[in-house]
Amino acid sequence: MIDLDKEYKKIRIRKIRIAIIIVIVVAAIFVVLFNYFKIMRGGRTAFKEAKNVKLALNMLDIEYYAKGKSVFEPGKRHGLSKESLERIQGILENDGVIEITSYDSDLKMVTGFTYQIDHYKVTYQYDDGLDKWNVDYFINLFNY
């Protein structure tokens, strides 16, 4: 004889297990998608700020050209004088790190720089008349 009470309990336990697995899978998918869109939104924000950095560098370089100076100072850590760095950060109102990687003295313009804020690093390169942008996301692996 089949005990219907035991069979009913087995079916009920199986349904509960399936429901728990479904909830866990849906929650995991939600967490992954949430983080993906959060990272992408932050990347777009960093990219917009880097484009503003490019405009500020161009504007400041034009101003310095009129004074017979250049925005690029190769002896400095970031390729910018302290005054230039403070003016750019004052214009942009953020605390990202700007580092000039290349400057064309014939064109009198910055042809490469990196902009780093939070976990994002935006790299700009002017090559053959085209602007090339790259946005990277960094994850901290270890803290000692």
C-alpha cells in the first residue's frame, strides 16, 4: 500500500526545493545585471568627464599659446604645471587624476592623456586626425 501522506510530503518538499533554486538563480541574475549596469553607467560618466578634460586642456592651451607658454610641462609628474592642474580641476569641479601622455608642439595640442577617477581609467589618443577613447574598469583584488 502506498502511503499518500508520505508521497504528498515528498512532492511538497520537491516543489519547495525547486522554488528555492529558482529564487536563488533569479537573485544571482539580478545581482549580475545590476552590477553590470552600474559599472557601465559609471564608465559613461567617466567618459563624459574625460571629454570635458579634453575641452579644458584645449581651452587652456589656447590661452597659454597667447602668452607664449604651453599647457604641457614635460618635467612635471602629470605633464601639467601646478597652476594648470588647479585651473583644470577648478573648471571641471572634480578630483580625477589627469596625466598628459603625449603633446604635439607643432599642432600646439595635447594628443594623448589619461584620466582616472574612482575605478575608471579613460585613455585618449589623437592619431591620424581621429580621436580614440578607451574606458577601463579596475577591481581592487588585495588590500594589505
